[in-house]
Amino acid sequence: MAATATPGGTFGQDERVTSVVIVGGGPGGYEAALVAAQLGAKVTLIEQLGLGGSAVITDCVPSKALVAVADAARATVDSARLGVLVRGEQVRLEDVELDLGAVNARILDLAGAQSEDIAARLERDGVRIIDGRGVLAGPARVLAVTAGGEHLFDADVVLVATGARPRVLEAAEPDGERILTWEQVYGLQEVPEHLIVVGSGVTGAEFASAYRGLGSEVALVSSRDRVLPSQDADAAEVIEEVFARRGITVMPRSRATAARREGDEVVVTLADGVELAGSHCLMAVGSVPNTERIGLMESGIRMNSGGFVEVDRVSRTSARGVYAAGDCTGVMMLASVAAMQGRIAMWHALGDAVSPLDLATVASNVFTTPEIATVGVSEVDVAEGRMNADSVMLPLATNARAKMGTFTDGFVKLFARKGTRIVVGGVVVAPGASELIHPVAIAVEQRLTVDEVAHTFTVYPSLSGSIAEAARRLHV
């Protein structure tokens, strides 16, 4: 019999971790399961809501599918600028009819199919999937509570990947009909006539942009001076300008304290006493971790004041043999980061080569229209002296490909370290910025210089040409 190895240790030829139990099947959990299975572990994954977690079932996949529909509707309206008319007339936003019930049904089907694909992949790789709720019964034991009863699993390594859920205000309790969280919008059968979005972070801005594209009148309540306060200031300014042009009402420095139903209306109360009336309200005021009542504290796992599990850069918790990944850790709450945390946890636990998580190389995206993509060093880092770097910003208005598509809102911005001229960060504001940021992320990850980026051929005309041009302008 092979000996049980010490998690995080070095394994000999005949030593291996024999049992890995993962609680949670989102990106952190299922990616960890795939790595553990690849490395020869016996893997059990416990999930009660479906493989893929909120990223696939209620958040990333559904919301971005909704954004795609909104972009299609917007493109129909904007087609007149290209000379494309419908029966000789320019299409107005109010002329575009949407069967939101059909749209949402397709979105949920898509999410379900993606979840099934993940489950099939896990099963092919030999992962045992338990449909139930996982509870730690000590650092080395996990209880699975299922419809058929309770099952106790001994584990050499445990990974907690239980995710997070929308934060709810006590005075604005969602009802799933008029007062909604971002998980509940896919039950709507009709486009909201007047949607009030509370929260101007990434989620709020994305849904405000999407529902305006679908035809809703939209008011965005922001407690900060501007929308997207955590994003590049130049990028946020572009989005605010686009919002204003498209008729989205942004209410800065306004904090919502309550929301209530009054018949077929929703009334949102602000801290200064002002009341806003709309047909629907979407609450986008942050997330809370799913870490209650699953035995974490009893197993010696430290959590911060917000309830998030504390982990180091290889995903270890304070309990020996227990790792954590994803939104339940509060570490840059992105599906890509969750997946990498999960992989790193298994590489480390099973003795494979591993590099600690490096958030400086993480690319992220805001799916507004246009999108905002960022990686590495920010303008704030430079301004506050954390990085000595030069930057250049090229507006899309000068890009030939952008002119062809009439989308000139946006820019490409690059940061290069002084002296070495290594690319240390970038911002792209453009349609498809989530794709365009990849070459910049490669440059940051591989420590390429601006000359190395500039000397790489780009297609003409292309939006990526602006990345090479920005790099050329940073040559000294």
C-alpha cells in the first residue's frame, strides 16, 4: 500500500496522496479536480447546485450571454451609420422587439449545457461527483449531506471552493419579481420598462449597459463619485460618456438604503431621502462568501472579518491539509483566478512543480459596451509611486479598423518600466477588449520589452495594431 504523503511535501516514487475531497464545483473546484485526477489522486467532488458553480450557472456565462444579445440589438440600431436600413428606415431602439422569455430560456439552456460538459469531463477523468452539501468534520474528514443520507469521507487533502452569493440589504429584500439580484434576472419574461440598478461596480455597470441595449430605461445609483471606481479612471470616463449618450441616468454620490414594492412599481429610497420609482430594481451591492455552517472554524480554518477564508499564495488555509480557492477566499474574485487557485492547490498538495499565485499578471474584463480589459500595473500604481513607469494612450478614433465599424469610443494604454522598457501593464477599452488584452497579458507575464512587442507583426487593419503602435511610442 502506498504511504499517505504530507500535503505540500515532496513525494517519492511510491508515495502519493490517496484521497482528495473538494467541496464546491465552481472553477476553483472543478479545475482542481482535473489536476488532482491527472496527478493520480482519488478525487471526490461534492456540489449541490450543479457543476460550474455560479460562474457557469448564475453569473459569468448567463450574464455575458445576455450582454451578447444586448450588443446584437445595439448593432441593429447602429447599422444605419453603415448605411444599412430596414425597409428604407433607420431602426430605433424602441423599434427593436425582444422576446426576453425566449432569450432567458436560451441563456439558461446554454448555462445548463456548459455545466453538463464540465460534469462529463470530470467523469471521464475518473472524478467521483456527489450531489450534495459538503461539511468539514475536521481537517481530514468531509461529510456529504445528500438526498439519500449522509456520507463521511476521509481525505488526505481537502479543498474548500464554496464560492459566494449576492449581498442582500435587509431593507431591500429581493422578491425575484421586481426587486432582483443578478442571479434572478433570468426569470424575467419581459424587458423592464424602467430599471433601477443599485451599485456602480462591475456587475452594476455591466447590467446597466446590457439592459439599456435591450431597450430599458436605466438609472444607475452610485455611492461613489463615478461609475467603476476600481477601474482605470480614463476607462471609467469613456463608459460614463457612452452611458450619458445612450440615455443611462447615473446618480453619483447616492447611497440606496431601501427598496420596496408598490404594486407594479419599485421605489428605491436614497440616504438623502430622495425616492426613485421604476418598474424593477437590480441590487448589485457586492458578494458574501458561502462559508457559514460548513465546519470551517471548527476545523481550525481562519476567516477574516468579512467571512472570507484566509489563504496564502499556494492556497493553503491555516488548517493542515486544507486548501481553499475561489470567491470564498475573496482573492480577486474572478473565475480565472479561482481556477488558478484550485490548480495551484493541487500542484502544491500533490508535490508537483508550482509557482505561487501572482496577481500582477491577472487579466480582467468589464463586459460593458465597450468592454474594459486590464492587466498588471495601473495608473494609480504609477501615480502613487509603487511603479516607476511611463505610459502612452492611443484613442481608437485613430484606428482604421475601428472607423470601419464606427466604434471609436475607447483606447489602448500601455505601461513600461523606466530603464528596462519592460511592459508592466495595460488597459484596452474597445469592443472585444477581453480578447485584445491577451497579447498585453503575454507581454506582462513574459516580461517583454516594448521593442519586442512593437517588432511583432500585426494585421492591417486591426484593433491589435494599436497595441503595437502604443509599444512603438514607448521606445526611447
